[in-house]
Amino acid sequence: MSLLLLLAALQAATPAAPPLAVASPPAAPATRWPVREADFVIPDFPFASGERLPELRIHYSTLGQPHRDARGEIDNAVMVLHGTGGSGRQFLAPQFADELYGPGQPLDIRRYWIILPDGIGHGGSSKPSDGLRMRFPRYDYADMVAAQYRLLHDGLGIRRMRLIMGTSMGCMHSLMWGEDHPDFARALMPLACEPVPIAGLNRMWRQLVIDGIKADPAWAGGEYRQQPLQGLRTAQTALFIAGAAPLNLQATYADRDAAAAFARDRVAAALARLDANDLIYQVDASRTYDPSARLAAITAPLVWINSADDFINPRNLDYPARAVRQMRDARFRLIEESADTRGHGTHTWAVNWKADLAELLARTQAAR
């Protein structure tokens, strides 16, 4: 699932830090990557709910340059999709970018054109806090993927992606991309999700996050003058736990007082960055997600990675093993738990899976 993203709100480090870094010590300063930022505006955007927005803004960042083949088509575009509560800029954090974008690394920006969009309701893209509040269209994952397609196809002129990968919510979007647009990407790499509806404990904690915000009288039906801090504190406490990595935190914060201080500081830091309505929409957007019936439509080569210490996607669920058998060319790996893994946030610490990414890129190099 994609809760990890919400953990992004808990980050007390730089804005570039990944959302799931919530349960980890602050990261070192990020390398100053040569990022370009832009907006793509889609007029009269239709949502699955039947609502429309006169203008939908999709903000995105890029690294590297597009390359065109002999036919004039862009052939080196890579899209990386963030999780709930995150943004494309989280993929500039050192534990991700410094492992992948440099010379000779799997996503060397001298070779690939990296596209990092902010999903609807996130980052610099259109969201409830822009002014509509709870009158903002009730978007879901299908709307988010549709907007991503419009960005790539209509805005950037891409007819086929070299790779689409994503973390948490972005992981789920990657599976949806494989079903909705089976020929659009030469390879897929979903990180930290399951191929089933958001139900069971996954839906429960999401619902409790939403209910915790709405139960605060200061929320006022979404028309608050100041952020409903008690409701947000309840929500962020749940998010902190969902993204936690038990072995890593025990090793890093073995002292009782240091552990308590870390948790309190992270939640407090998050409260300064959050908007309650945005968070409600972000957590609820997964409500219609269910790729389970169409997995056979995923024909692009796919490498799927989960981690054994992920609270959100428990290791004892057998969904991945069953799902890969329905796809034409899919491989699944479960990263073993250790003091160095980061729970749900392992998806953003590329050292754990960059060899899998390099292998996928090498294996699909000849595909056109």
C-alpha cells in the first residue's frame, strides 16, 4: 500500500527527504541534483466520481535530458511515482538519488530522463488546500494515473516509457499502469504494495486517520481557520507507527528517553507541514483500488519488491506469490528484515534493491 507516503509528513529533515524516512534518523544533506521544475495544466479534467475541475495542475520535476531514437521518439524516459503524502522531490533524498542517478549508476542522468510528478492532491499539484477544501473533486487512484498519462503523452510527447517505477501508492499506480496501458512502458518496478483492495488492517488504520481528523471540533467540516492540531496529532501518531521499522528503531534508539523524544519530535515536526483536508483526501484516495481481476493484462517485464518488516504490507500475505503467476514476465522478491531495513520505507533506501533495478534494465534493454 502507500501509507509510507504519509510518513513523509512526519519527516523532520529537509523537504527532499523521503516520506517514509519517518522512522529513521535525519538523512545527510542531499546532493544538489540539477532539477528542472514545471507545471502541466489539463483543462476541464474529468474525475471518476463524475466531478470536473476547470484546470488541473500537475507539477513535476525532471533530471537529465530526453533522447530521441532514429524515428524521433523519446526512448529514455523514466517516471518515478511517490507514495501517499509525498511528492516527486522526495526522490532527491540521498538514500535514493545518490544510489541511482550518478555516473555508472542504474538511473545515470546522463543516460536517462527522469520524471518525478506530484500526484493529484500532493506537492505542487492541484489539491484541496488550494482553496476548494472539501469541495475539491474526490479523486482516486484511477484519476491520478489518468493525469500521469496526460502529462507523459500530451504534455511531454512520450509514446513509450523506458521504465515506470513507484513506491507505496506509486507501487500501486505502477500495477495500474501495467493494466491500463500495457504497451506504454518497456519495464515496471513496483516497490512496497499489494495487488488487492485496501481492506483489512490497511483500510482500518486509514479510516482511523480520517476519523481522527474529523472528530476534532476544530476541523469544522473542513472549513477550519487554523489546522485542527488534535486531529492531526491523532492521525500522525497512527502514521508514525504504520511506517516504523522495529529492528532499526530498537538499534538506533535503545535508550528509552531518546526513543520517546524522537517519536515526539517527528510528530511535532509533521504538524507544522500538514493540511488536514489534503491528508484526508490523500489517505482516502485508495478506496477504489483493486487490480486483482486484471493482473493478466500486465505484459511488460516487471520486478516487484516488498520488505519483510513492512507493517502496511505484511510478509505473511501470499498475494504477491499468486499475482506474479498471472503476469507474463514478473518476478517478486521479499527483502529480509534487518537492523538496516526501514519497514515500509525500505522502498526509498535504494541500496536494498538497486541491483534488482539494474538487472531489470539490462534484461529489457533490447525491448522496443
